Amino acid sequence: MTNVKYRIVQHDGGWAYKVGDVFSEPFRSHAAALGAARKAAREQRTPGRTEVIEWEDENGVWHTETASGSDRPETDVEDKA
């Protein structure tokens, strides 16, 4: 099973959460960023409907696949601040 880690970091004059190399929008406080990360992590674990999705890879090639609504990742929020 995939594990997605949300990390709380200082960013753009405030605080944000980061997943991989991607930052969330900036928040004015550490507490706000932490709350947003916890909410996003919780929502990502929530099962949904099985749907067909399309996505573009880094080479500009489009892919179509079926995403199972029950195939949800494990998530963690890491806060070292």
C-alpha cells in the first residue's frame, strides 16, 4: 500500500504542508498549516467511487485508467517544527 507523507514546513513567508516536492498554499500560522495537512490526509484516506481518470505524465503523454475508490493510501503528517 502507498504511504503519502504530509510535512509541515516554512514556506513563502508563512507555513505550508508539502507532499513530495509540491507545496500547499501558504498559511499565516503553523497551527493553520498543521490543521490543513491533517484534513487533507484524512480526506485522502476516505474511500470514494471507482472512476475512470485521465492524467498527463512528465513527457506530455496522456493515460487513461480506472481508479478504484477503495484503493486509498495510508497517510501521515510529519511536524518537526
